[in-house]
Amino acid sequence: MARPRSDDKRMAILSAALRTIAAQGPGAATAAIAKAAGVSNGSLFTYFETKAALLNTLYLELKAEMAAAALDGLSTDQELREQLLYMWVHWLYWATSCPDKRRTLAYLDVSDEITTESRETAHRMMAGVAQLLEQSREHGPMRAVPLAFLLALLSALADTTTDFIIRDPAHAEHHREAGFDALWRMIA
Amino acid sequence: MARPRSDDKRMAILSAALRTIAAQGPGAATAAIAKAAGVSNGSLFTYFETKAALLNTLYLELKAEMAAAALDGLSTDQELREQLLYMWVHWLYWATSCPDKRRTLAYLDVSDEITTESRETAHRMMAGVAQLLEQSREHGPMRAVPLAFLLALLSALADTTTDFIIRDPAHAEHHREAGFDALWRMIA
Amino acid sequence: MARPRSDDKRMAILSAALRTIAAQGPGAATAAIAKAAGVSNGSLFTYFETKAALLNTLYLELKAEMAAAALDGLSTDQELREQLLYMWVHWLYWATSCPDKRRTLAYLDVSDEITTESRETAHRMMAGVAQLLEQSREHGPMRAVPLAFLLALLSALADTTTDFIIRDPAHAEHHREAGFDALWRMIA
Amino acid sequence: MARPRSDDKRMAILSAALRTIAAQGPGAATAAIAKAAGVSNGSLFTYFETKAALLNTLYLELKAEMAAAALDGLSTDQELREQLLYMWVHWLYWATSCPDKRRTLAYLDVSDEITTESRETAHRMMAGVAQLLEQSREHGPMRAVPLAFLLALLSALADTTTDFIIRDPAHAEHHREAGFDALWRMIA
DNA sequence: GATGAATGAGGCTTCATTCAT
DNA sequence: AATGAATGAAGCCTCATTCAT
């Protein structure tokens, strides 16, 4: 009945946090974030109880977006290699076309403000990717290692490849393919 | 500025920084580091002009140690695969037996206090590793990618494998081998 | 400003303020009080212009209740000592059986939000008690001191005695009698 | 070997806290206190870890001073009544001639920043007064009540009397005597 | 009238760095 | 050179009050 909590504002804060953290790291001041969001200092805290809460929310949002980006539109009819490639390409596309998001995610991934619980939730968001990985490695040389290990390796590869694409965008496609081939050789 | 007298004190500070940052992250207060070093608050700044300077020094120290650990005692007589394995094993051994150093390095790697120059110097410290990598991939599927990319992939793999060994030390050897096999498949 | 519609709500706020302040001191946030009253944040300010206004109102309410409790049912037929004892017993009974009210009153008594005017009004509410005191001391050793002084002494005694009864309820009656005897010796 | 922590500064802070709290209540900002002490915002915290620590220290300091003022110079040769009177006079003299101290003590006495431990320590500081009280009431009507109760009554009487002297200093002596006579009648 | 989001001024405390001793 | 007190700029968060709905 009162002014409703505006989703716009909430998203403005999240988006401002994204930009500010990408630029200044997770130490960015809440005041800076609020200002970037065009919102008063105190308003930030009506949408997020705590700076840590904001960070965790942002983290989950980004992880979810990344996972969705990687899997959206995937058709399970194709060969596994094609499916994995599809995921790889989309993942890298997302990561390289939203460098702020990727950078912020990288910061948050190592921040000690991110809860174990958030990390677990994020991990669960990768279930689709994990499943694809599971199928891909089923008969390959890594059939016996923990799936989590494999997932971590995949992330590491994707991350590294993204770095290189951003650093040297002229050879984006080249790097992307090299990365994928390496991945495929590793697991299949 | 003449080099301060006591090298002991300098090393005590570096070592204290290592422990303190491992425990509290790169946000650790200089006062906390000084205290851990058994040195006064202000003395820290006669040995390191700035907190950032200390961090960068520590970063380089650790990177150098890591590179040395990976290559020390390597004999170039053996097969390349053996040499690479030697390096892999020693790298992981260092990383898993000095968790503080590794953790601190992980923190510093993403800290924005570390200058580009430091990162470049650190990169150069890996020349030996890079050379080995270069030889190993010479006739392999990755013969055409930038060596830096390969080095980054190696680092990512080593890092991820270390994570898993620390998390699940009972299967250390298993993880180490799985990681190496994956690496070898990737490049050779 | 027309009196707001719901007296219920007004009293709910006062009662919530009572409980909240008893628990958290006069620094209790208006938001906390509103919540405890089951009323919105903003509504509190349609019933009380200001936090200070709320506090002053509560203060007067409690003082009035205390005065009423002390005198209610007093019959002026009895001996003065009996009348004074009656008042003493009822005062202490009120104070010990509504510890929240007493505690809040204690907080407010020293709060600088309570205006001089409120304090004076409160003082006037004790007229009945004062009158009884006046009669009681008429021929006693304190016949010449300002009545206000006497009243203050009475309050101090009552307060101190209440403290002890609350702290050591097993000997409530004992303390109550000791306090009264002391009072009587003092004035009569 | 460095600049020593200056006792002057420490006392300046305590004294500034005294003045500031007397004027603004225990809610006075640490910044205001620091400014009043002619000290930087942060310096306050090298002398007192916390605002609460500062408040507790000030509380104990004042209580000690008050107890000392009440007993200093007391000769145990005199009659008990004379001794008690001596204490009464000196107590009131202290309280009325340092209204800031008294006011601050009153604020702190009810502040929830003051630890139970501080309160107990303060209580122990009144041992001398308590002992005198104990002797005075030995054969009197209050010989059986808890000494702590008696002490609380004494405090209440002293406080109330002080109030009246401050409010009406023209009759200081009058009030002081009336208060003491009341006390003596109460206990002896 | 009721609601609760919006505001922004502080409040307490931390910390890198400087400086007196 | 060594020490640790001094500094003051931030940082996060709270809260009385206002205002859009």
C-alpha cells in the first residue's frame, strides 16, 4: 500500500555493484555503489541487509547467468562433442562479451565475503554443465576422477581461455578452438 | 635509500606477511603483520616503503620460490615427459606442503595491489617452465598456440589439482596423476 | 491537527514503546517500537509528532499510573501512618509487579528527551502523595524542609526499596517494612 | 623509545569525556570528545580501545574520586555520628562543587555501557563508607537489613540532597543538615 | 489515514602512513 | 635505525523523519 520496493532500484543497485566492483574490486565502498546506482546511501541497505548480502546476491546472480548462458538453447539431440562445444562457445561468448561480469565474478570467487552456502548453491547451478561433462567423459580417460575435479578443470580452462581472448581479441576464434580441443583431449 | 641494516628483520616481515595474509587475506593490517614479525609498527615502513611494495615483494618472492621448486634438480637428460612430470610433481609438492604460501599467492594473484610490472617479472620467472613446455608441445596439437596461453593453462591445471589434493589428501597421488595425464594429453 | 482516529493504535504504540524501551533503553529505534506495536514505521509519526513527544507522553502516562496506583483506594479516615503505609505498599506493589513500567520510567527519568515541562507536570501528579506527606510530617522533625525535597526523598526511598525487592523477592515483605519504617522515622 | 603514551593526553580525554557527557549525555560522540580533548579522532582509540572502555574507565575514576572525597581525612577517633557527618559533608561538598562529575556519574550509573564488573568494582570502592555505615547502624533499628540496602539508601539520600543543594544553593547548609538528620534518624 | 521505502546525517571504529622521541 | 603514538580519511551501518502511493 506504500511505495512498493522497486525491482528497478534493486537491479540498479546490483548493476551498480557490478560495475563498481569490476572497476575497484570487492573493496568498493557501499557509498560508491549507491551513488553509481543513483540511490541514497541508506537505500542500499533497504534492499540488501549488508554489504556481504549484496555481494552474495550478486555472486549468485552472475553464476546463474553464466550457467544459463552456457546451456541456453542446447539441444540434447546432437553428439556429445557438439553439445560440449556448444556450451563452451556460449560460455566463452558470455564471459568475453560481459567483461565486467566476468571480472566481478572473478573477484567474488576469491572474496571471503562469499559464504560457503553461496558457493554450494553456485555449484548446484552448474548441474547442467556437470551432467554434460559426466556424459562426455564417460568412456574417456578421466572416467574415474571426481566429477567436481573435472568441473573445476573445465572452469579453469574456460577462465584461462577467456583471459586470452580478452587480451588478444584478434585471435578470439583461434583461442576458443584451441581451448576446446585441449578440453576435449583431456576428457574424451 | 640505503638498504636497511638487518636482513633478518626484512625476512621476518616477509614471513609474517605470508602468515598473516594467508590467515586474513590481503586486507590484513600492516600493524598485524608488524606484530607477527616481532617488529614495530613503524619499522615495517623502513623496510618497505608501502604496503603495496611489501605485497609486491612477497608476490615475487613466492613466485620465484615456486618456479625454483618446480625446476630444482631437474635433469635435462631424461625424456621430456619425464622432465615435465618431474616439474609437475615438484610444483604440486611445493604447493601442497606450503599451504600458506600457496594461499597467499592465490590472494595476491587477484589483488589489485600487484602491479603489472610485478606480474610481468613473475611471468619471466617461469621461463624455465615455459621452455620445458615449449619443448613438450613442439610436435603436439598445441604447437601453434601462444606459449603464454599454454603456460596459463598449465598454471590453471596445477592450481586446480592442488586444490583437490588439499581438499582430499587421502587421494593425493591419484589426483596428481590424473592431473598430469590430463596435461600430457592436452599438450603432447 | 485533528486527533487521529484510532485510540487503540495509539495505545498499542505506547505499550510497545514501554516494552521496547524496558528492553533496550531509551535508545530503542522508533522502527522497533512501531514493529512491536504491529504498526507501520510511518504510522507512529501520525500518532506522535516526534520520538521525543512519544517519550514524553509515555513518561507522563507512567507517572500518572504510578501516582494513581499509590493512592487508589486510600481512605482518609485512618491514621496518617496507616494512610502513608497504604500508599507505600501500593506504590511498591505497582513498581514490583510491573517491572517493565518501572524500568522504563527509570530510563526516562534520566533521559534528556524529557522536557522540563513534563517533569513539572509529573511533579504535579504527585500532589496527592505530597499532601499525605505534608500531613505526615506536620509535627515531625522535617516540618520545615521544602515539601519537594521530602517528596524527592520519598521517591528515592521507594525506588531503592523496589530495587531490593526485585533483586531479592524472597524477602519482599521484609524490605518493604524496613523501607517504610525508615521513611517513617525520617519524617514523623 | 618512541613517543611515550602521554598521561596528559589520557587525562585530557577523560576530562573531555567528562565535560562532553555532562553536557550531552552518554550518547556524546567520540568525535566530540576527541575534539574537546584537542586530540585527533583516532587518538582516542589508542588510549581507550572502545567507547565503552572509555565510559567504564571514567565511571570508575569518578566513583573512586567520590569515595575518596567522602572519606579523605576522616579520623576514626571521633564519635560515629561525627564521623558519619564528616563523610556526609564531604560527599555532598564533592558532589555539589563538581556538578559535571556528578551529572556524568548519574548518566553513567544508568548507562548500559557500564559493565557489571565495573559496577562491582565501584561497589567495592565504597567499602570504607559501608564500614562506617555498618558501625553506625549496629545498635539501631536497621541493624538487621542487608548492608547493601543501607548503602543504597545512603546514596539515594545523598543524591537527592545534592539535587536540592544545586537547585537552591542559597540554602545549601540547611538542606545538608536536613538530609543528614534524616539519615541519622533512619539508621541510628 | 496507513504504509514502508527513501533519505542522508552521523556514529564508531580501522588503518596506512608520518613523525616525535 | 627503531619505536609506537598521532593522524584523519574512509568504511559500514543505523535511524528519525519525510513522502510517494
